[in-house]
Amino acid sequence: MVTRVIRDVVGTAGRLVVVAEDQDRWHRWLLDVRHGGDPGYRQRMLSGLYRVRDEVLNRAALEPDDTLLDVGAGDGLIAFGALDRLGPGGRVIFSDVSRDLLGHCHATAAEGGHLKRCGFVLAPADNLAALRDSSVDVVTTRSVLIYVADKAAAFAEFRRVLRPGGRISLFEPINVLMQGCGSRLFYGYDVSAVAEIASKLNAQFAAIQPPGADPMLDFDDRDLVRLAEQAGFADVQLDLRITVRTRRPAAPWDRFLRQSGNPNLPPLAEMLERSLSPAELAAFTAHLRPLVEAGLGESRKAVAYLTARDSVADPDAE
């Protein structure tokens, strides 16, 4: 079996883990493909993700003895952050569709001596049947609803498992707001000079994740508010943040080829080989590689933080 060793810095200390080729796509992407197998780059990425984690948890208004359910826990970024904030009576439930990622989180929790305060549930966001009604105080997500087709069912499940007055604190990319910002762009780089080749690549991406139909691209910030209200949540608040930058960080070409934008997409190198002839691949590489290595591209991002309370809240609360 081919394996790759990378550095995992989730939790309070770095440690070495092995990513095996037979592990599921969620595990491979989070611990390897997302950062192109570059441990140093992964650590730089995590510095930004820690800021997201802290904001999600700040907005969750945790109490020392709360039970927090982290839906789509992934590699445990939010969940382990919550463990650090809760008191000894607080608990965290890791929920994910990936058995491999739950195993990773279980091993990390065991290593840190946290297992007595943790639970692990293999479940999708829109079907949390393994959890009882009114059994948790807080539900969190980070980039989870973008993979869920039935978002209304997910919100309904979030409310079902919350105790009266419970809270949700969600972070979701709003990818649809960044669509159509320039047909000349590919990954933020100007490909006007090789537009015909780029169109073949874009067709491959659209076939895998159809705009308007794929869960990543079928909602915006207003939909999140509407879904929360329809599920019966109150005190709904949403902060939308849009960032447009005219430069991107320079990146090594090999790492760029090993990365993919999300777990449902293969690495870019595979997409190029699948879509282009050898001559097209050579021409596209000759054009794109200098832009990537010099950081000559645009960066566009839209994200939303949403918080809400179960509608049955303490009437004396302000």
C-alpha cells in the first residue's frame, strides 16, 4: 500500500499521521489533497482556519457544562477547540459521514486524554437519527451545508437535537456569490490567451459539480436565513463577508497540481490529464504555470457566519 506521511497540527500539539490511499475521499482531502501534501502549507492554512474556529465558538456562547455537537467534524478543528473551552462537565460529540475521520478524531482525543468527554457519531447532517431529541446545547458547523443537498432537513435536525433555548453557530462558504465574476478566469488566473482550452476544463468541472444543482452552488446567504427561520429558529443573525484581492500568494506548480478545491473533485493534475490532449496540456501549462508561481491571479471569497436560538427560549433572557 502506498502511504504518505504528513504533519497533523489539529489539537494542542503537532503529531505525525499516515494518510493511506485506501482511506475515504474526505479523509484524504482534509489531511493531504487540500494542501497538496505540503505540511508547511497546511500549517499556514490552519492559521486562517483557527480564526474561523474561534469566531464560530465565540458566537456559540458556550457555557461550562454544555454539550456541543459538531456536525461534519472533519479533522476536529471546531470540536477540539470546544473541548479546550468547556469545563470538565462539558462534552463534545463529533459527527461526520467519514468513518476514517471519526477514527482520526477518536485517536487524537485518546492521545489527549479527552475520550471521557467525547462522543462519536457516524451520520450525515440531514439525518442525525442516532442522537435523541433535545440532547445537546449547541450545534456547530464549518463548511458542511455546502455538501448537503437537503439543507432544510439539516436545519430541522439541528433544531430537533437542541434543548430548549439551544444555539447554532454555523460557518458556510457562499460560493454562488463568486460565480460568474469573470469567464476569463480559471482558479482566479487570467486564461484569456488559452480560452478554448480552459473551456474544456471548465466543462469537466461543471459536469462533476453542475452550477445551480450542486449543493455547493445552490444557495446564498439569504437562503441560510430563510432555512433557519423555516426550521423554527429565532434570533437569527448572519454576517456576510466578501473579500476580493487582485493578487494571490505565489504557489509551487507541483503543489498546485496536487491540490483540489473540495473532496468531490480530483486533484488538478488528474483533471488536466482527463480533459486535455498532450498538446493542449503543454500549451495550458506554459500559460498558467508562470502565473501560479508568481501569484498573478485574483482571489474572491464569500463566507457567512450564522447564529440562531431555538425558538423556545428563556422568557427572562435579554
